[in-house]
Amino acid sequence: MPLPRPATPRVLWNDLRAFWKDRPRHQWPALAVACAIPVAIVASFYLDSYTNILPREQVIYVDSWPADRTDEQIRAKQEADLADLRRRQAERQRQLKRIDDGLRRYGI
């Protein structure tokens, strides 16, 4: 059984033109909307793929330590860093609690 001949673009264009020639006028805007929606979705995904993909500049701070520092100095610095971290965490927790209390007042 032989395969059918492939259709040329001209035949396809003539078929589409004949199909749409008999359609009422109100279907043309519907066609435009039906074509515009997927194009808009694909375009938005394409444009969104270029946002925030490059890594930001990373700044690394390095402390300079004397080579002859003692273990007590190291422990003191670690305790000071830990106290500072806990202070910042407590401050952040206080800020979030204030926001939560404000939202709870509104029933959220």
C-alpha cells in the first residue's frame, strides 16, 4: 500500500483559507486571543529565564590573626562571636514577634 503524497505548504494554506472563509466574524477575535495566550505564556517563561541567573559578586571578609595567639584568646574571640550571634538572633526574633503580634491583632 503506497503512502500518500506529502502536502505542500500551498495546499495547507489553501485549506486553512477555505476553512476560515466560511467562519463568522466573531470567531476571528477568539482566534487572536487563543493564539495570544500561549504566546504570552511562553514569552513570559522565556523572559523570566534570564532573571537572577548570574551569581552575584561575593565578598569574603578575612580576619587577620597574629601567629602567636593563645588558646585563651581564640576561646575569648569565639565566645564574643557567639554572644554577638545570639544577640542578633534575639533582636530578629523580637522583630518577628512584633510583626506576629500586629498580625494577630487583625486576626491573621
